[in-house]
Amino acid sequence: MRCVKAPRVLVMDGGAPYFSADWPTYSLGRSPQGNLRAFMGVFELAQERNVDRLLFLEDDIVVCKNAVPRMLNTQVPDDSAFVSFFDMKELPYGAAAGMYKVSTMGKDGRGYWGSQALLWPRRTIDYMLAHKHEIFQGQSKHSSDCLFGYQLLCSPWPRYAIHVPNLVEHTGIISAIWSWIPKVNRKATNFPGEGFDALA
């Protein structure tokens, strides 16, 4: 497996970082705009930097050993919009290792849930930015996963790929955005643990 080096950027949805970071830091405004606009801001930054793909990681995860090198060496299938390294509802527990393709709206039609760790190819980034006005017409400033899933259903890639084993675990139990919603499963279906070596 080849070693892939990639620039790292910390993007904040409004305000300044509340911790010391030695990565380049970008703020998307003085106050939070919601995860939908923040996500689109990350796409715009990726497009401006002319990247060929984007590994997007949220801040509420733990990863297994060598997760990032494995992610950077993963190829997005030609018929898939992106690859997710986290899954909380599509696959059964104990699924065999592999790349599973599912509808961008999920098996239940409510969208893919969880943007914890996603690999986006440039083609999909360009598509999403070309359709951002339709995406922003959605009813929520936070449900980027559901709104993206709906938009991608009309794209040349109406499916996405789930990497098993999952390489990250979600650390949150109660949603910071949807705190009034009853607790649902927010844990990965197939995370082998922080000690698992993704390159072994």
C-alpha cells in the first residue's frame, strides 16, 4: 500500500478554534451557520484548492490504528458518490469485510445517516456545488446527510459505498443538534475497536 500525504485543514463553523491547532484553520463566518452550509463551505474550499478528493472527518469520532492511511488509499468506486467509513444503520452487525453499496437515501428512504468519515471524489464535490441552490431549499440547516442523499439520488451516482470494517466510531450519544429527539443508535455497526490495525 502506497503512502499518501495530504494537506490537513481544520474548518470551523463560525468563530475561532477553542483549542490549539497547528493545522491551517478556516472559519466559515463569525457565528455558526449550521452543518449544511459548513459542509458546502468545505466543498468550496476543496474546489478552490483543486483537490482530486476530500477526506472529511467530523470532530466527534475515535479512529482505529492507521485508519487515515487506509482511508487515503481507498478508491471511490466509479458507480458510487462517495465512501463512508462509518455506518450506523445500513448493514448488520458482524458484516464480512468489503465495500457495500447502498442507496444514498438508505434502505429506509430517510437518507444516509452520519457524516463522521467520508471520502468524496472531485466529481461528486463538483456535482454538489453545481446543485447547491436546490440543496439549500431543503427544510433544515443541519440535515446535510439527508439533504445530500436526496440530491445524489438524482445524480449519476445514486449509491454510496460503505467500508467494512468501519474505521471510526461516533463518540456522541445525544445529538448536539437534535437533543430533544429520543436516543437512537449512533454507534457503528462494524467498528472493530481502536486497537484494530487498518493496514494489517
